[in-house]
Amino acid sequence: MRATSPVIVGRDEEIGLLSSALDAVRRRSGRALFLLGEAGIGKSRLVGECAYRAYGLGMPVLRGRATSTGLVVPFRPLAEALASRFRAAGTPTDPELTPYHPALARLVPEWRRAGSPGYPETVVELAEALLRLLSVLGREAGCTILLEDLHDCDTETVAVVEYVIDNLADLPILFLGTLRPEPGAALDLVRSAERRHVATVRELGPLHDDQVRALTAACLEAGPQEIPEAVHRRLAGRAAGNPYLLEVLLADLLDTGRLRRTDGAWEAVEQPGGSIPSDIVRSWARRLERLDEPVRDLLLASATLGSQFSVTVLQTVTGFEDRALFTHLRSAVEAGVIAPDGAAPDRYTFRHSLTAEALISSLVPAERASLARRAAAAIEHSGEPLDEDGRQLVASLRLAAGDQAGAARQFAEAGRRMLASGAHGSAVVLLERAHPLAAEADRAAVAESLAVARAEGGDLDGALALADALPPVPARSEAAARRGQFHIDLAWAAVMAERTADAALQVEAARVLLGPTPPPGRRAALVVVDGYLALLPGLPGTGRPPRDPVETEQAVQKAAETAEAEGLPVVACQAWQLLALLRREEGFDAADAALERMLSISTEHALPVWRVEALVRLGANAFMRTGDASRLLSARAAATDLGALLLTRTVDGLLAMNAVLCARWEEAQQIIDRSAEASARVGDLSAHRYLLLAGATMAAHRGRRRDMDRALAAFRRAGGEQSLLVPLRSGLCRAFGALLEEDPERAAAGLDEALAWELDHPSYYYLSGRYGLRPLLRVLAGQADRTELEEARAAPGGCLAWNRQFLDLADAVLLGRKGDPAGAARLMASFTQRSAPFPVARHLGLRLVADAARADGWGEPVAWLRTAEEFFYGAGVQPVSAACRAALRQAGASVGQHRGGWDRIPSPLRTSGVTPREYEVFVLLPERPGNQQIARRLSISPRTVEKHMASLLNKTGRADRAALCEFAAECAAEPA
């Protein structure tokens, strides 16, 4: 007889907490809750109550559970949760989720595309995609995701859960997780989340005496006063307040007739204390004895496979025919021992994980080992290939049978397959299980695989520690060849982590092991890793001088050819990508040829990530050379289609900068708003910094100094000052902005700062001004001659569209200065064509060369100044507009007054009577300049500035200049 309570007893506070959380989610205030407690304490009952209430509120509910079989299955609870929803409701069709389909394809089979190798998404990419999916599902009424038994889940799921709970505060999502208080990654996460106040944690304790009596009464559908005192004492003492144990022990009393209903009342029969079973194991042993022998054998075999088991595997182990198998399964279900697993039609689950443990514990050790041995052999010899789950199951059975070496081999192979699929955390878990179990002859190979898994998972220090502890191997042996490849793998991980000294040590270790004539494939891989190190100016403490770039390029070229010949497409792609970088010094045609080869190889060998990498780099080169972003947009579409979210944000940074240079401000801001926060959330600092710099550059190119300073402060906080973007910050951003403030000295200082940085560091960012704007300013100042100009033209950066426009201007100035107006005119015509995509740079260039043209008698300086003045006046860049008007007056040209401009004045100032001329002064005041500075920047007299200041003080009602400057700063901080 089954004895289960139809109601939840003793958890009123927890139910109230769940109810308030559901209400908050309906108001778009996300909540994360964790229920912590021992097995059987009632966590699943509360999860069921939460699901029931969420359904009643019209919320989508997603429910999944980690496997308690000991198998490491990446993302299993998440996949089960999504399946629980989509199986009934179908997959969502919202267009905004389309970019996330590839990243979620691992969890949603319907979004997998036939014939596509897929993208090995990072955990953060998948987590961000899941967050977007839950937000869409919860748009109308909120969404609830319930994950149970997190103590048994894989590290990848723990990482996704951490990301989700850290970012759901303003989203309509309730996350509820349950776990036992067992040491591990899940418990560490819960304690951390509680300390950071991003989740509420409720620890479920045992029921007290009155609650035990109430639960017993609910099970028996009786009043608490009807429970025999002897029964209550027994259950309270033996179950220790655990609801599940209480129900099992109560069922045992009912089944054995020691508790029965007589004449409408419950009475206890035969309660001899000493002979009564005191634990759950003996209770289940007695229940097994009352079942038919085939059903009993089936349950013992099932329990050997774990608390959840596959019907197919069970049939392999038991040998039952279909009809007998399902007859016995139905009997076990009717007995209340197992139930169909709602998440998978081929699986069954024990009513509680303790049930399977208790059944196995009812056998003597020798019988348990024999049963496990027979099950392992049946699965291994079934003729079906073993996947990762199958290998883990066999390993667990081998371990239960006492075969540690056999278990280690299966754990290690499953771990290596996980590593190959990109599930680094799960690979580490499985290889760590294998390592202490492995036979002496296998242990070093397992340790090598474990070290690589740790390195690729981000724990490079742990990997290096394992490498240092490895026993030596004979030089030039098969073991040495394997160990050499191991060191190459660690070296690559160190290069990606920018740990140059560690990478160099691993390269040297590989060389020693592989000897002077390693196999061609390994030699190629070694050369490629070493080639990336060659980009560095030197490795402190290693005594290695910088290597000759020509020699490095030749070596990498040969490695690329060898990798192709040896059938190593990944190594070949790595080599061609490096060659593209090295060949930028030869010109972008050579760099693009290398990338085209990389694209061809990755396409031929179905390497989607490397293919998109090639497309992105080709698109970036095309944008830099021509200013045309069309190929970059195609690369973004390919990255989005693949689900490569990190690559997509990298492209977004380039597209944002392109939009800035082309003065498409709204487009640039949309891209930055779309990707800057998301890139920070997933820890993609490289893309995040570039997007922040694009925002700062946009402010600089619009003449908005305060906005630029705020954006650069964010760039600095993100580590931008320690990145390769420093020369762009100094030149493209600050120096250009200084020119829009009519401050050529500060612009020159910024460009010199960028050059100094590039001379000390390898740099492939050619837009810092070194090859364009700086030569122009130096020519205008009389500091550079044609030799310096031709050096800039001959450099790879000199062929870029952005730089060529400034070089054409510099060339025109030199020709005009030498008395060649026709030659200067040809260069100005070339400038006009090249600068068409870049309106701000185009008009700034006209303003910069107009004075030189007027002084040397060439070109059309007056027309240029009028064009520039009109543009910058319309753009609200008053310093340049005013300087153009002053230059026109000096040239004796008439200067028309702009009677408009009222639309740019904020309404409160306009109603106070502030004029456009006064507003030009007002917008400069947040920087607290003196009258002389304002006069220079606006090309007016200091006396005029004094008049405007007096008028502004009177019209705004400010007491003094300091108060007026503070008011101007407040107005500047308000959104336009």
C-alpha cells in the first residue's frame, strides 16, 4: 500500500516565499531561489507546488533535473527543462530569437540544422542565449524555470545557472533550484550567490514533532489525534523528521499489517521495539521480498544502473523480451517503486534517489559486485557503439564491480570525447575520476589529457602543475612524441591566455622531447605556436631576443604547407591566420591572400568557426582599405547564422567604428547600445573595450568633449589602458577631438603619444594617425618634408582609405608650397573622391589646408572655408565653425551671419532669451575655460566674450561665473 501525503506539511514559510517571488516576476522583477536540504526533506514537493502556482498564473514553466546516476552529461537539466515546455507548447517562433537558435541548438533539437557541423558555443554564449529565450517566454506573464538536484549536475550547467541568476534582476524570470548540502561546484555557487545578494537561499530542516504527526495524519487521511502514540513515536524516531523516510516507513507498517484500520480507527499491532527495522534499507528489502521474482530482479538491475535508467539499456542487461520487460516495469510502477520519466519516453526513474540506493544496499557486497560486473559486460558486448553516457555508465559499473583500471579507461575515454566537443568542465570532472583509478601504465596519459582539459577550460596554473608532476619519458620514443604534442597544446593555451613566458617554456619542452627531427605534423604545430610568440618584442627573463619577422614568416609559410599535406586543417588555419597578420607589413593584398586560403581550407574541411574567423578578418581588411563595410556585414551575418555570438560582437565593434568614421551617428549608437552591455556581461573584454572606444571616438568626432571623457573613463575601467587600443585612443579619438576644438598643439601631442606607444609595442591598428593625420599636421607646421610623407605612403597603413585622404591633403600642401598649383589641384580632386565616405574628416581637412592654400596661392580656400563652416555650424561644432568664419574675414571674404540656430538651444535657455551666439559660449563653460581660451576657440574678441558672459549671467539668474559653469555642466549632462 502506498502512503503519501496529498498536502505539504511544515513548509508554510517556504510556500509564502515562492508566492511572493511569483508575484514579483509578474512585475518584471526577476528572482532566484535555492532550496537546500538532505534527500527526502521535501524539496521536490515545493518545486511541484511552485509549478502548480505558476501554471495557475498563466506562466510558462520549464522543469528539469540533473541525473543522479553519476553520469556527467553537459547541460542535461537545461535540455530537459526546455523539452518539458516545448514538447507541449512547441518551440517559440519569435524573430528576435533567431540569432540565438544556433547557440541553443545544443538544448533544443528542433533548432539543429541538418548537415551543419554547428558552432561549439562557449558557456557564456549559451547562457546569454538562454536568458534571451526565457525573457521572451516570460514577456506576457513571467516565466519559471525549475532545476532540481543541482548537486548532481555538470559544471557547465552550474556556470550557466550562475550567469542567469546574476543577470535576471530586471527580467520576468523566476529561477528555482534545489540541491543537497554536499560539497561541490553547485553548493559553492549557492553560497556565493547568497553572499552577493543575487539569490535567496532557504535551508529545509527536519519536521518537528507536531509536523510529523500532521504529516502522518495526512497520509492516513485521519485526524492527528487518531494516530496511535506508538506509531507516532516510531516514525518520529526512525524518520528523524524526513518526510520521505516517514512515508516509506509508514508504507512498510501498512504493508506488513502492523498498522491497520479496525472499526473505523487506526491501531498498531505487534510493536516489539528490538525487532523493528531501524533503517530504510531493511524496509525496502522487505518490500522487495513481497514482489514477484522477475520484478524483483528487474528492480535490482535497474537500481544497479542508477536512479534513472534507459529501457534499452535495462533490456540489454536483463535479457527480457519486450512483452515480459514492459509487464514487469508496469508491476514496478504499480508498486510505487518507479515511474516513467516525463522528460524522456525511453527512461524510467525511481520515485526517489534513496530508493535505488536502498535496493542496492539490500544486497551483500559480493552479490552487488557480481550484478554490476554482469551489467557492464552486457552493455560492452551489446554490439552498439558506446557514446559518452554509455562509457560513463560502464565505468561506474566496473568501479562497483571492483575493476578500477577498467573504470579508469572508460572514464578517460569519455573525458577525452567531452574535451573534443568543447565541454571542458565535464572533461575535467571525468578525467579527474579516471586519474587515481588508472593503472600505472595509463596514468601519465590520463594526466596529460586532464592537464589539457584544465588549460582549455581556463585553469592554466592547474594544467602546468600537472605537467610539472609528470614522470619523465624516454627521448624520441612514442611516449615522447605524445608528450611533445601535449606541451604544444599547453603552449597554445598559454598563448591564448597571453602567458608568453609559460608558452615559451612549453615550446622549449616540446622541442626537447621531439628532438631535432620531429614528425612533420608536430613540427608544423610547433612552428605555428612559436610564430605567435615571435610577434612579441622579447620575453622578459627568458633571454630570447626578438626574432626576425622575415624568418618567422618563412617558417610559418612552410608550416602551413606541411599542415595541409599532413591533413591537419586546424593547424593550417592557425598558420594562415598568423601569416595574414605578418603579411600586413607587405600590404593588405598579401594579407588577404592568406585569409582567402584560410577561408578555403575551413570551408573544405567543415570548420565553421575558422571559416567565420576568416570572413571577419577579410571584412575588417576591406573596411580599413576602402571604408566600405559591406563585406564586414556579410561576415556578421555568417557569424550570426552560425551562432558565434562572441565573433558577432567583435564584428559589431568594427561596424560601430566604421559608422563613426562615416558620421552615421545613429547607426553607431544603436550598435554600441546593442552589444556593449552584452559583451561586458559575457566577459568578452576585447569586444567590450573596442565598443567603448567606438563610443568615445564618436563623441570626439562630434566635438563633445565631456561625452568623450566619460566614455574614455569607462574604457579605462575596462582595462583599455593595458590593451592594444591605446594608440587609437590617443590618435583617432583624442587627437581628432582636439582638432575639432581648434587645439592643434593638443592634437599633435596626442598623435606623438600614439606613435611613441607603437614604437615600443607591436601594433596592427593603422588608424591611430601615424600614417595619415600626423604627417598632414607636420607638413602644415613645416616640420615634415616629402621624404617623411612618402614613407607614410609606402607603409601598409598608408593604403587605407581613412589615411589616404589626409596624405593626399599633405601632398597637395607640399605641391602648392613648391609652386605647383595644378599638381595640388589634382591631389585635392583625389582627396574629394577618397573622403566622400568620411564627411567629418573631409570638412576638417578642408578647414586645415585652407590657410596654407591661401598663403601659397593655390586652390579655392575661400570656397573650402565656406563649405567647412556651413557643415560644422550645422553639426554644432562651434569652435571649427567660428574658426572658419574668422579665416574668411582674414581672407577679406564676406561672412554671412547665421540667423538660425535657435533649434539647438534647449527650451529653458531659449525662453530665457539666450541667443545662438551666447549659446556658443555657454556650451564651452563645463570645461571652465578663461575668456581668452573661449575667444580663441570661437575666433572672437575677449571683449565680446565678456559681453556674452554678462548677458548669460543675467538671463540664467546665476550669481557668478562658477555657478554659471556648474549650470552649463548640468545641462550638458542631460540627454539631448
